[in-house]
Amino acid sequence: MIRVTNVTKKYARTTAIDRVSLSVSDSGIYCLLGRNGAGKTTLMKLLAGHLSATEGQITVEGKRVLPSRMPDDVTYIESGSKQFNMKVSQVIDTAAALQDSFDLDFAQEMVKRFELSPTKKYKQLSLGMKTMLTTIIALANNSKVILLDEPTLGFDAIMRAQFNTLLMESYQAHPRVLIISTHLIDEIAKVTEQLIIIDNGKIMLEVGIDDIDEKAYTLSGPANVVEPILEGLNCIGKTTAGSVVAAHIYGERVAPPESVAVDRMSLQDFFINMVGGESNG
């Protein structure tokens, strides 16, 4: 469905995306993780045809993506996207009139569910409600690929939980490719199936969440006991406190001695160690 082949994007002397290759062939909810400035937004804009690649090629459904040839099957919503200053009901009706595949029933149901006042004008909404409205419109458009860049901007904890419900219900109703960029790592883990980590413009890892649950763990104990165990393991980071060390592992599981504890690694800790941990070779 999506194929990115050796794509580079440069802004003057800055390389935002560096020889990235990526293939997404199956429907699913994908999470794009990266630090600020890692290249997440640039990659999404390239996929949507909002930017042209300096080098390389992107195709969606076999058709090349370019600003002069933006794909009909891709919907991209950037954080802070704005709508016309009309009543919520009018914004929804306008979106439905402009998009043949728009699921009006779904949009109206979600407006009720998340208590968006149909009679309020867009500028009267809170930042979170504005973002929720824009997200509902994006998900009601039954494109084969939906790209959401920081969609929970301005959400409180309750709204973030509601967003996860919205995401799952939309996907169950219309299976497709959903790619979400977010900083709320452990929360998105509740709904995402696949993880794509980008750092310094390069794809570091593409992996299923189940694979991380199986292979990512922490060994904690006396340094003189833990260190010899690490030989041959993929240690992605360490935390040391006096004579005690916590070694973060991604890969083969081992059965350590009783003096060493084995703990599950959260997705957030996994991400932090992958992009900023101290490598042990």
C-alpha cells in the first residue's frame, strides 16, 4: 500500500529525512515515534504529498506521490489544523459534502459521544475540542491511509482515553492504515499494533508491539553479577546507582541468577533507551 524507497528530504543544509525506506502493506494502527526534530512531521507530509522528496520515491497504491500528484487515498491532519468558523454541525455537513466517502453517521455519532455542541462555532471550542472535531472529520473520511500528527494536542486524560476509543471504533468500522505520531507513548500502546521509531531522520526500528513485550526487558542487580550476563546480549541502555545496575535488553531472554531481577520494560522506557540509551554493543 505504502512504499518509501531511499527517500531523503533536505532543507538547505539540513537533512530532515535521510535515505529512508519503509513499506506498509497491511491495514493496522501504526505509531510513529521520535524525539522533537526527528523527522516525524516531514515524513508524514512526504507521504501525503505536501512536500516533495529531494531524493527517492514514495508510492501509495502503486501510484507515485508528488505535490503535483497528491494521493486521493491519503488524509493528513497536522496538529493545530483549523476549520472554518462555522457551527460544529455545519463543519461536519461541509466535510460530508466535499468528500464522497465521508461517513456522516459516524461523524454525527462521535460528535454526540464526545459532547461537542453542534451549535457552537469552531472558534468557541477549547483547543482539545477543536482537535477532537478535526480528528472526527479525518476518521469519518474513509481514505485508505489516515495520517494523524499529534492528534491529542490539548487533550486532558479523559479526552485521551476517549480518543483511543474513537480510534479503535473507527478502525473496526473501516480497517485501513492509520499512522499516528504522538509523544504519549504508553497511552498509544493500548491501541497501536505496530511501532515505527525515527531518529535523526532515519528509521531505527519497525516492530510489532507484541514483539517488544516479548523481547524488551530489564535486568537489575549487583553490577558484578549483571555485567557478565550481558555478554552477547543486545543491551540498549543502562542505569547505574552505586554498585547496582539496571540493564535494558532488547532481544534474547535469559534466565539470570536469583540475585538479578527481571522486569518488563514499558514502551516509553524502550523508546527512551533506543534513541538515547547508552549502547553496550
